[in-house]
Amino acid sequence: MGLVEELRGLELPADSFIVVGSGLLEVLGIRPAGDIDVIVAQSVLGLLETPPWQVEERAGGKQVLSRGRFEVSTSWSTPTGEAGLAELRTDRLVVAGFQFISMARLLAWKTGMRRAKDLDDIKLIESHLAGRPVQRLGPPTTE
């Protein structure tokens, strides 16, 4: 099953969330993603707080809901702070009716975070944006 089908399986209105992180790389066929990070409005989060969704605590006490490889929260941690759904929608790409952060925003985020696992992605994104052939990578890294 592809990512678009998995997103449909969430049974959320497509305009009620945005996919952040490496989900964009997967949907564009650049590389598979491990987990899929989804940002929703607080009202949508409340609808998901039942099984099969599980509440998990992250660093700094941030809570996310998880189900399979999906992790849902109301904000995305960036190098400069937290970004919510409204802010993230200002720079987005729509694929098969679903909202994803733009490639430029993903590049800025990965460059700002500059974790070891982001370095290969930065090269892939820069190649994609420059229109050069992208050398596809193997299985996803842990996000």
C-alpha cells in the first residue's frame, strides 16, 4: 500500500491535516519514509484520542498520537520553535488531494536541524530542486 492510500485510511478530511517531514520524499518517490508525521488542528486531535490511536510522550513532554507508522500532533518542532497547521499551510504542496509541506520548507528544516540522518536527505532534496536526477536511497532511516 502506498502513502496516499495510507493517508486515505486515516479517514480524516484531507484539508484537516498536513504531512511534514520525510513523508514528502516518499510520496514523490525519492525515498521511503520510516514514520509519517502529521500535523492537525486541536479539534481534530481530540477526535483521534481513542484506540487504535495511542498517546506517546516525546522529548520535552510533547504528546503525540501514534498508529502504525503515523505520528500525529498539533505542532511541528522546528529549529526556531513550533509551527502549527495554519502556518504550515502557507507553504505547501498538494499531492493526490493531500497537503504536504513544500520541498523548500523541508530543505530548510533539515538544514536547520542538521542531524546526521538529515545529511543524505539534504543532498537528495537539493538534487530534486535543481532538476538533477535523484539517486534513490534504500530503506528509510529512523525519523
